[in-house]
Amino acid sequence: MHKVFVTGMGAISSIGSTIDEQLTALRQGQCGIKKARFFESRYAETLLFGEVPFSDEELLELNGVTNQNEFTRTTILALHAFKEAIGQAGIADLLKSDRTAFISSSTVGGMCYTDELYSDANLKGTPSNYVKAYEGSDHTVRITKMFEIGGIIDTINTACSSSANAIYLGARLIQSGRADRVIVGGSDSIAKYTVNGFNALMILSDRACKPFDENRNGLSLGEGAAYLVLESESACLNKPRIAELTGFGNSNDAFHPSTTSDTAIGPVLAMEYALKMTGLKPELIDYINAHGTGTINNDITETVALNTVFSKVPPYNSTKSYTGHTLAAAGSLEAIFALLSLRYNELYPSLRCETPIREQGSKPISAFSKKELQHVMSNSFGFGGNCTSLIFSKCS
């Protein structure tokens, strides 16, 4: 079975438009959750969002794209992160190969312009520029055509674990010999479609989210895109490797459409499956980037899961306290943040956790520190009970 290595990363979120900018924000504890400047909604005045601080026009200009009125915000964000990832990995000349795959993900996809979607669906007036762009796979299709990607193409939607599962599938393609390299990740933009949906569930906070705090009252929605380049050992012999993807596990809690069971069986199994693949004992995990949404259910059940899997819970944080919940992009974005911790031997504080959840006996990282890291875990748990854990290790 072929080993899987990370050779490139690219991301854009509310705390930066490059990996380096986001690394600086993490080191300095800079939060990107604030009043939205570009998202137009009745909730823009009452809620805070992890909005990427560029208009659609500015994002198009940033990417050197002109006369592309059909590009939705989801697609523009994806394009930006995709280009940074393939640039860092140095694979631009290999994209047309049938050994290069692209596995992406999105939840809102091309439906991010909800007003236009409503008008087009109800045949109100002239069709909008986005009438052909509403599919969840639209960003994948457009990037594939733009770069003429030659291998396996797929788009995943498993809610908040979507891009973690894109990484999972990409790794399996490499392990099984079906691809030499795979660009994996996801993209989502803030949209009325999702904001209204989460508001109906009554799990949006009216202030910046407070993951793992006793007084947490909901999540903050964010947006962004993040991609990793995975390569087989033989395909990256003569290039720098960021880390090895040594383990991954997926399970389904199968308890409720939007909450996890009290025993957290889904998260427990996902972490145990990932550990089993690596052959590592739980105590060898040095850090966990937790799913950590800031909702009442998630944070308590995730800590139950951590206490079940680990006799002593490793240092953990929720980087959603910086970016908000970026939905389909969350798994790959937070995997990148975990990789930054691994690469630079740094732990970043979980913001605004003032009173840790009392009954669980652990608390997230509260201050920036340096720590020698060898193995890190990233957790992503989605609606419908879909749970995925990834383990990255330093290259030997």
C-alpha cells in the first residue's frame, strides 16, 4: 500500500488570503469573526461572521479572472486556494495527467446567491448570470475545465465533514494505486441559504463563538476554501514534504440529523479507526484540532469522545474560534492549521474559552506555546452523524 504525503497547501479564510497570513493570525491570536461587509442579509446587523474580507469583484481581480460573471463566490474562493496549493507543490505541469485527481467538496455550492436562485427557480424575470452555476459541483467542474485536470474528479457533500472526507478519498486513491497525486479540499461561502437554515435550528450565536466554554451559546458561520496536495511516495521523492498522512477514520453516529449521541459513538469510532491505521497508541498523539463548533451538543459530546479514546486528553483547540465554521471547507482548513502546528512545533490558543466545561475535566489550549510535535489529529463531525478523523505525522 502506497504511503501518502502532503506536498502543498493553499487556503483563504477570514484571517488571511494565504497560508502565511493565516499562520501569522494564529500566532497572534487574531480573530476574523466580525460584522459582515459584503454579505447582504437581515442578519448581517445582528450576527457576526467569519467573512473573507474581499468583495466578489476584488476576489476575481486577486485571481486575475476577468469577464467571468458566472463564477460564484464559492468558485472564486476555491480557485484562489487551489492555485496556492498547486503552486506550493509544484505540480502545475502535471495537472493534465490521468494520474492527477481532484476531489473537492461544498455544501452550499453554487447556491450561494440565494435571491438569484429563488428568482431563477420560479422563472421570475430574465435568467441571472448564475442560472448554470447552482450545482454543488459547479466549482469542481469549472476548476477542472480551467486547468484541464486529467484524472479522477469528484465532489463530496457530507456537511461539515465534507473536505475531511475529500482528504480521506484522495488518500485512498493514492494508497490503492489509482492516482499519483490528488488535490483535495473544499470551499463554501456565506449564503442566506445556510444562514437561514442554521438560524432555524437556533444554533447561531449572537457573538463570536466560544468553543468548549461553559457559557457557549452557538456557532459563528464563516467562509473560505482550503486545499492540500497529496502525493504518493514515488511521486514526491525529490521534493519537500510537509507531513505524512498516516491515518484516517470515518464512521457514522446514526443518532440524529443534526446532533451527536450522548455516548459520542461516531466520533469515538472515527478516532479509533484513524489510530488503528497508524498503529499508534493514543498517548502518542501530541495535539488535536477539535471540531469544536461552540454549540451546546457538539462541545460536550466531543469532550466525552476525547475522554473515551484518551486516558489523558492531549492539548486541543478549536480554530473555529478564529475563522468561524466554514462548513465544507472546515475539514481541510483545520487540517492545514493542524499541519502548521506540526510543522512549526506550535500550539495556538482556543479563543474566548473563559470557563471550561466543568464536568469533563479538561480545557483547551489557552495560550500560544512551543511544543515538539510528532503526530497530530484533526476532527470533523458533520450533520447526519458523519464523523472523520485524520492523523498527520512528521516525515521520518
